[in-house]
Amino acid sequence: MNKEIIDKEPTIFEKSTCNIWTDPYIQQQLLNEHLNPMSDGASRKQESILRITDFVLSHSKPKSRLLDLGCGPGLYATLFKDKGYEVTGVDFNKASIYYATTERKDIRYILGDYVNEYPNGKYDTVIMIYCDLGTHSDNDRDKLLKNIYQSLDEGGIFIFDVFTEELVKDKSESKSWDYAVGGFWDKEEYLLLSQTFHYPENNAFAYQYNLLTKSETKHFIVWDRYYSGEEIKLVLKTIGFRKVTVHKNILDGNDFTSNSEMFIVAEK
Ligand SMILES: C[S@@+](CC[C@H](N)C(=O)[O-])C[C@H]1O[C@@H](n2cnc3c(N)ncnc32)[C@H](O)[C@@H]1O
């Protein structure tokens, strides 16, 4: 079992050996967070989910084919299905997809990695909610955006959110440690060493975690890439999207992370 603590600053968009969304124990904790309607932890709180759903409904073709990338336990998928959409959801968190498929048999759920195994089919609307695009490297982002573009019919839209440059007001370089006898990160005693690194030249933050349990040390890196409105427009136009609009101040606030997000509607 690995016992090494990694203390060095990650290289830009470095991938860690462990992933919070697929870790066997943590994915279950994340599912619990998703299902708490008052929490902004893994999904936004219910009030914000309803507002985002209305925003998507106001931009998309009614009762059409919708793909939800990183659907989690299907909180949005269910709302769109109930509005008459033909919904596909994809996520690589097994606990979330198991929950989602058990809850709703009338929604097509796929357990998979949308960057490396993009789902087949054509869609009118693709959504990716809770700043998930910004967790990927610029290379993975572009690979994913090309697949999204290909999967949309002419006139189809991609709706997603990313953090703006205002993120730098809410995050800063830091180091901390937490000790617990069972909790979010492990069911038994653990020590969590957390570090935040800022990469101003890349508009990104890295959150590095060393999770020390009695038996092993797990290493996680989570990325947040932030954008200006102009930069994200350029990224999407380079892929081929012909019309891109930026929407701010849709949500009231966030109890877990920054609320500096902007929503983007990109039309093919
Ligand atoms: C912040 S959560 C948001 C979930 C959902 N969109 C919501 O707002 O309720 C990000 C989700 O994306 C999923 N995810 C991240 N990267 C993924 C990938 N490469 N392939 C599939 N799912 C991924 C995670 O498992 C997680 O469920």
C-alpha cells in the first residue's frame, strides 16, 4: 500500500492517482451530499437547481433530446424528463448512477467517463452543470467540446457554467490539516493534508489532498479553471459554435464554493 506524501506543487493540470468522484468510499459521501436539498456541496441547493432548470428550459427546444454530462444522481435529468424531454445522463460515479437508475427507469443513464467515452447519439441540448468544465485540463476540455459539438444537431445548444475571474477573490493559496475519526474522507481515523495552489498565468487553482489512513496514503488533485467572458467565447468559437452568450447573476449565493459563476449558452 502507498504511504508516500506528495508535497510538491502539481504541474499544470497534473492528474492524481485517486479521484474523489470514483473513490469507492468518497463517492458514496458525495452521493449523500448531492441528495441534501439544502447543501451546495456536490450539487447546488434545490432552490438553485430549480432556477438553473428554468434557465435551460427558456433556451432549449421543448421536449427534445437532452444530454446531461456529469449528471450525478439525476437531479436535473429527472426535472427535464418530467417536462417531456428525452433524457440521457452520464457520470462515472457508480454510487450516483446506481441511485439514478434505481429511481428512474424512464431515463437513459450511462456509467462512463464523458471525456474518454463520449456517449453515442444526437442531441438538441447538452448540459454540464456546476462548473465541471473547469475541472478538466485545456486539452481534455477541447476534446470534450469537439465531441459535444459533433453530437449536437444544427441549431442545438450547449449550456454550462464556469467560474469567472472573480474566483480569485474567494480562493487563495493555503495549507491546512484536519484530523477525524471517521468522516467525509474515510470511515476510519484519518489525517487530511490540504493545499491550494494558484496558477495565475493559466487561470487555474489546484486543490491537492493527501489522505493518510492507518493502511495507506491517497493523493487527490482537483482543478478549477476560471475564465473571462471573452476567453470562454473564444474557446467555443474556435470549436465552431456560431453564437455564444454569457449570463451572470442567475443564482443568489453559494454556501460551499464561490458564487462567481457565469452560465454560457453556445449554439451550433
Ligand atoms: C460537481 S458534480 C455536479 C453534478 C450535477 N451536474 C449537478 O449539478 O447536480 C460533477 C459531476 O461530474 C461527474 N464527473 C466529473 N468528471 C467526469 C467524467 N470525466 N466523466 C463522467 N462524469 C464525470 C462527477 O462524478 C460528478 O457527479
